[in-house]
Amino acid sequence: MTSHSPPPTDDPPAVPPGDAESSPPTDGALRDQFGRSVGSLRISITDRCDLRCVYCMPETGTKWLPKMSMLRVEEYLRLVRIAVELGVRKIRITGGEPLLHPRLHELIRSMRAIPGIRDLAMTTNGVALAENAASLKAAGLDRVNVSLDSIERSGFTAITRRDRLPAVFRGLDAAARVGLRPVKINTVVIRNYNEAAVLDLAKLARTRPYQVRFIEYMPLDAQRRWELNKVVSASEIRARISAHWPLERIDGEDDRAPAQLYRFRDGAGTFGIIASVTEPFCTSCDRIRISADGKIRSCLFALEETDLRHLLRSGAADAEIEKLLRRAVWHKWEGHAIQTRRFVQPEGGMSYFGG
């Protein structure tokens, strides 16, 4: 165990998980029993990916979801419409890799036509982004988050197990050129893998029109090799960067956003840190997820899911789907317990949950 991350304790989560017997409200916005309302929905449209990142899936032997079990475009659209009617305003399309979905552009065009969506974004590994950026923008996509864990070719290949870094750089340039802004770069920082990438990507944030977001390594890998001592904490990331360039915290942004933002004091760029492990932001979380096979995950680290697919395919009315959504959100955990011995890592991985 290193000294960079605190050791696990036997302490329970700070606040009890809530009343499992209580009933959700039947009107108004989607909200849980701790007073949080849902404004953001992240939808995984595939568990397939053309990279094999070490923090997500094994290099070989991944078991994909059967195609018949995954939601159809029309089913996604129905769920999005219902969610927007219940107050959701931000939609993020995730995967797996969304650009592998054969009807992605159709899905984006149809989502864009749903009244009430204020922000329509997508998370991608960027490999096929250069060829698709203009058509995604034309279809109605507002912005992209691109996963990039090293700007050094050998480091990128070591983490993704694929030599595709030049394609990702072309995708970033194309996204900025066609107006998919802000272009955000997501960097998962793992000890003994890519600590050096912190300064490299901080330099990139100072010189290019990208907002880099450093993400603490989370226990969401399908191969279940996560260890707390591999987490490079937010405080360590801040220290590494501020040793080279003085920083100041940006306050007054969206309090529900997962990233704490910083600017370089000389005015040359900004970056963010998502400290899910060491500085959790559960009390302000406004997100839920729907997996590619139609399961609601009210918390990224939840051990249970709520199946919507059976309602969608059994002729259920919108009111029945709404009722199930409300119940799943109402019983959302108040927070995870990653740094305690009580924590249990969920089955699956990020390619299934969606980023």
C-alpha cells in the first residue's frame, strides 16, 4: 500500500442508505429520497469496443451481450422521451464505443427532435471520430468526450492494447473543427501506468481548445484487478500540475457536474478532476444510466439494476415505464463506500455500464 491513497477502513458510509420501504412520488421530476433530482441520463448503446483498455475489459475473451438483448433505436427513443418529460435535460450517448452502432446517426437525429433536450453529448474513444465528426454535428450532436489516457504512442498502446493514437488525434482535431464543442478529453490516471501523462495532457490543455478531465481510477474493470493503491488521487494530480503552473479553482459552475474545474493563472487553458474515489460527489449527483440491454443503474457502483426492457417489449404503457423509473431513482444509494472494506465491486465493467 502506498502513502498516496488512504487505506480502507471498517467505517460504514457516512449516511444510511435510505428507507427501502418508502414509496416514490407519483408526480413531478424524477428524484430520490435524499432530495436529489435527475437531470442527466447516460445511455449505453453497445457494449462492443475496438479498444481493450486495461481499466475496462480484458484483452481477449470478452463475452458480449447477445444482439437480441440490446435495445432497439425505437426503444431508446421512447425511454428518452419519457425521461425528458420527467425533467431530464442532458443526454449522453455512451458505450462500449458508440461509433460502432450502425444506426448512431439516426438515433442522434431522432433524439435531437425531442423537445426539452438542452445538451446532447457522446463519449467516444475517438478512433473513428475523424470520419464521423461532421455528420454527427449535422445530425444534432452538441459535443463529445474523447477518452485519451496518454499522448505518447507507446503509453497509449500499453493502456488500450491497440496502436491507434494517430486516429484519435485526427478525431480530436475534426471534432473541434466542425464545432463539437467543448471537446473534452477523459484521462483515467493509474499508478505505474500513466502518471507521466498528467503533465503531458496538462500541457495539451494549455495549448489546444480542449478541456482535459483527469479521472481517478475506479473499481469498474471487468477483470476485477482494481486496487486502491493504484489510484492517483485528485490531491496528487493537483500537486503535480501546480508544481509547474500555478492554478486557481473555478467556482460557480454547475454544482452537479462531476469535475472540479481549475484554470492556469496565466490564463492558458483549464482542466478538471473527477475524484470519484477520494473526494466523492455523491450528494450532488444528478445522473442515472441505462445499459445497452435496458437496465437502469441509478448509481454507477450499484449492485442491482432495474429491467426496463421487459416492459418495452411486453406492450406496457408509458405510465408503467414511468412508475418503474421513479422507483429505481427513489431507491438510489446516497453514496458509495469505495474506501471501506464494506465495498463490493459490481459485476461487469465500463463497457457494459456506459461511461
